[in-house]
Amino acid sequence: MVLTLVVVFFPALGAREIIWGAEPVQAPTFTLPNLQGHLVSLGDYQGRVILLNFWATWCRDCVREMPEFEKLYQAHKEKGLSVLAIALDKEGRPAVEAFLQDEHLELTYPILLDQEEQVARRYRLSWVPVTVVIGRDGQVIETILGARPWGSEEVMTSIEKLLNTREYD
């Protein structure tokens, strides 16, 4: 089998991703607990555009992104956008809940717990923050390395275009 290196560029986010393989990649499925202890599966969001954000409480860039994700989510959730935040803290739920309270973050999108980093490994991640953009068809569109201004007008417009693209209907 021959692997091809493809570099993808998502202009509005100023990010590049290196993808191994020329074929579209199906997002790896998973099921994780949320902060309420309920299991959440990626399949629960089938047919939606998903921003899968991997973060940790010790990551300052992650903290700065969270209100930006909330702004983006509130603007586009009715149009088919979902944000799933996956916390990689080994201490789990108590640490994440304390962090959210200490930072005065009131987030309405789901926060999932990946204490063992099993999902992070399936997505081949080695640092945070990383956001994986998944299309309505379940294919990975882009992997964004590092923090971005998710609530900016430019990103809002790019997400709006993505949500309206017939290719992902």
C-alpha cells in the first residue's frame, strides 16, 4: 500500500493539516461520558457539521477558545453545527467541573471526558488544542492545530458556507 501526503488549507482559519492518504477519511467513531455521566456517541450527531475540540484544563490557549466556540455554536446550532469538547484531563470529571467553575465558563455545548486519551489516540493527536472539522457525511474535512478565533466574523462566514454547501447535505 502506498501512502500519499496531502496538505489541506482552510483559509479562514489560517491552518494547515497534513493528511496521510488521498482518499477521504471517515471520522473515527467513539462513545464517551459527558459531565452528567451519560454516554455520548459521535453517531448521535450524524448529518451535522461537527467541530470536535480536544482540550485540557491546563492549556491556556484552550481556555481562550472556549467562549469563542460558544459564540460560534450559538450562532449556528440551529443550522446544523455541533461542537463537542473532549477534555483530556486524567483527573476526569471533578477536575473539569472545578475548572469550568473557576474560569466562570458557562458552556452549552457538550463536554466529554477522555481520561484515558483513547479517542485522542484514534485521532492521532499529540497536543492540544486541536479541532477536527467533520462534515455532514462523517468525513474529516480538516484538522486545525492550535487555537483560532472561532467567534470571529471570518470564521462565522466560513462555517456558514460549510453548513450551506450541498456537498455535505
